[in-house]
Amino acid sequence: MNELGRVVCKTCPRHCSLASGEIGFCRARRVVGSEVACANYGRITSLALDPIEKKPFAFFHPGSNILSIGSYGCNMRCPFCQNDSISQCGETDIAWRNFSPVEIADIAKSLVSSHRNIGLAYTYNEPLVGWEYVRDCARETKKRDLANVLVSNGCASENVIRAIAPLIDAANIDLKGASQEYYNWLGGDFESVCRTIKILHEFGCHVEITNLIVPGRNDKDEEIEAVADFLISVSDDIPLHITRFFPCWRMKNEQPTPIVDVYRLAEIARRRLKRVMVGNV
Ligand code: SF4
């Protein structure tokens, strides 16, 4: 705690400076004593068994299912968020139920043979604003020989990514655009997302990337070229999902991405990357 009685949260690049008891921008962390604690720890708002392709993953145990959990809160404000009913909520806005890491890992294990479950996915809201719960669940899941899957905006501090990377088997990271200018619109930090992708890849995690194409915002040829060029700098083998925007949350009145644009941008990406898929078309 500094001389002004505030504590800086180091979980993500926002570095919220919070007074005692105050909740951060993400609505998932709060100052308790002299530390910023994970306030949504164990608070599950969503629990479902999803096909792994829905995360999306094209090259990680295709045909399997994964128990998927989410809480509430997010450190970004993408106006096209498809999960705003949980990501843009705090503890009093939505129903949640407590599950300990042992309980959730036991549920995942119980679904292995009966439902082709391969493990546990941290998804729906932004999981890394509550990274301590991800870490603790991932440890329990590993003890049961199950996989850990992260679906994240990747906008987190280096120490957070390094803490969880050894526990994560596969990650789908949103690389929403290729510039800080674009990320300014979304309330995120481009360099942090790039660093997250690099670190996860270095740790041997299976990484796939999602790039949502929003009409008039990130649909120029040079933008997908820049996304592809960054991914090549990590590995040209990283799968890229180019997906179609549908009107959601603050962009309810916009038009969906023309399908022809999604295919055009995918073709451009394929000139650089080996594995490019289209989604929501
Ligand atoms: S994780 Fe939440 S509280 Fe911490 S810096 Fe980011 S937005 Fe702020």
C-alpha cells in the first residue's frame, strides 16, 4: 500500500490503483488488507460441457468435449462482446455458485468416460482477471491427468502468464487486431497480448489464435497481413481462426461481417500461415 493508502494491481496492464475495499476496472479483483485479491475466486456463473471446436480449437483433441467454466468480469470493453451478460458484470449483477478447485476438478474427472471430456476450459468471461483460481483448478486437474485449456484475451501481465503457462495444455488467445490504435478502441494493450502468445508458445502450450473481423474496423488487407506477420514471428504453424462478427452488446445495430470479406482475408492470411480457418460463416 502506498503513502496515499492505495494498492496497485499488477494482474493486467491497466494497473488499477485502488483504495481499501475498492473493486478494480474488471470487477473481479478487490483490495483486501494490503493486497489486491481475486474477488471472483470460485464464483462460477457458467458451467457447460462444450465441443472443443466451440472454443475454438481445430487441432487439439478434435471430436472431444471439455468442461467449460466461467465467472464474471473482464479487463477489456470490446463493444462487440458476445458474452457481455457475464463479462461486463460484477458480483451483485449475476447469479453465481461457489465451487472449490477440488470440486470442479472432480466434476471434470467424472465426465471423462461418459461424455468424452478431456479436461477443464477457463472461458466465457476473461479468466485471467481471476488467475489464482485458474492456477488452483489447473493444479487439481493435472493431478487427475486431465487437460487445461485457456480461452483468453491475453491482456495480462507477464508474471501472471509465466505463473500459469506450465499448467496450460492449450490456449486460444484473441488477437483482435494488429495495432495499439485498434486495442485503444477495446480498452486493451496490444503488446501484452503479443507477449502472452509468445510466452505460451515458448512453454510448449498448444496455441490457436482468433481474429474477429469487424466491418470497417479491422477488415483491411494490411491488418490481416500484420496479424499474420506477427504470428509468423512466433511460428507459421500457429492456427488462426478468422471469424465473422455478429451484432452484439454495444454494436447491436451494426451489420454482420460480409462472408465474402471473411474468405478474402483468410486467403490473404494463408499466403503466410499454414493453418487458417474461418468461423461463424
Ligand atoms: S486485473 Fe482488474 S483490477 Fe487488476 S489491473 Fe486489471 S482491470 Fe485492474
